[in-house]
Amino acid sequence: MAKTTMEMIKKELSVRAYAGMMVIFPQFHKEESLNLDWAPKFNGCYAVNNSTVALVSSGELFVTPYTDEVMSALKEAGFRKEYFYVPFSNWDYPKFEKIKWDELSARANAVKKNGFAKKCENYCDDHHIHALSEETLRNCFRMPENGVKVKHHYFEDCYYPVIKSETFDCSVADSIGKFCMNNGKVVFVYRTGETFVTKGYKIIRELREAGYTEAGLFVPFSSGEEILDWGLKARWDSIKK
């Protein structure tokens, strides 16, 4: 990946905010125009709110989704942190630049996911937690980030991956490379930080040989619950014991 520069941030990775720009606030069902009279006094500064970064360069305000590469470029260029209004950081978005903003947000999410997965894999390499075979992974259900809605006999619930953060910290280190079993189902946190669930105990030997250890994890789909989403249910039904 090419080194991120300030020119890249301003031209490729940001939306330039300008006086009079129309901003939509969907939660309030309204739109407002931006007043940026304050921006020039923060020249050479940046502010962060809700994974969004606003920076002022040459008197102009630019807004970009937060990534490590952006923060590194800002610090290398000598920008200093301040506290000021960060557009598009509270569910609001630019009315006429929404497509570009959505594309930038999607890119930033992909960069963060890839970076997090790499940190997880580096940790696993250092702690001798190895990859499983492709055949084994194909017979496992990957827990989606937005969860799996299920129905029990008397209530409904939503199950999420074990790791929900994209920040590698001690809680991630404690969870990665762990597995648990219950009622013929096995859940494990893979070396990428993803959570997988499968049927039957034949996977246990491969997990142990790959350096995974048993821990007290919640095991989804092991108590007779029904997956409500038909596509996810079909995928789970396709898993063989």
C-alpha cells in the first residue's frame, strides 16, 4: 500500500466541507447548511469524533473517516489535536456528496478490518496458533458482525461474534485461539479474530493440534434455537457433523 500523504487525504480520502454545504440529519428529519466561519482559526489542526476526523489545511475544512494511516499522516505533517465541530460524525452526512462519503466510509471500514485481522494473525504467529485447513473452515459457520437473530421457545435473541471490537487489546488476546463445546456444537475464535461455529466434535483434534485451547465461551445454536434469517439458516443447515 502506498504511503498516505496529506495530498492523498485531501484529494482522495476526504470530503471537503464548505460554507453553505447542505447536511442531512436523518435522526431529526432535517437538513442544515454549514457555517464554517470558525474553521480558519484552527489551521493546521484536527479533531476527532465518533471515528470521524476533521482537519483544517490552508483554511479549508476536510472530513475523513478515521484510520491509522490518516492519523499517522496528520501527525507526520505536524497537525495538532484540537476540539472543534466534526461534521458527519453523528449520523449526519453531506446531502450532495453522500455517494463519495459512503464510499470513503466503506473503504475505511475495509482498511480497519484488514489491519485488525493482520494484528490478530501476527499475535497468533507469535503464540503458535496456526491456521486450520480450508476444508475444515468450509464446514464452519462464520458469525456475521451484525449478529444472528434466533428464536427460542419463549423469546428471541441475537448472537454476535466473540470479538466485537476492531481494536487489538488484552480482551482480544484473551479470546483469540480459544474454543468451547456444548451439546454437539463447537465455537472457536479463529486467528483472524473471526468467530466460527460448527457441528460435531471431530474438529477438536485439529483445533488442539493447531494450538487452540479450551475456554468458557458461549456456544451459539447449541440449545435448540432456530435461526430466523433464511439465508443464514440455510448456511447453518449445510454444515455437516
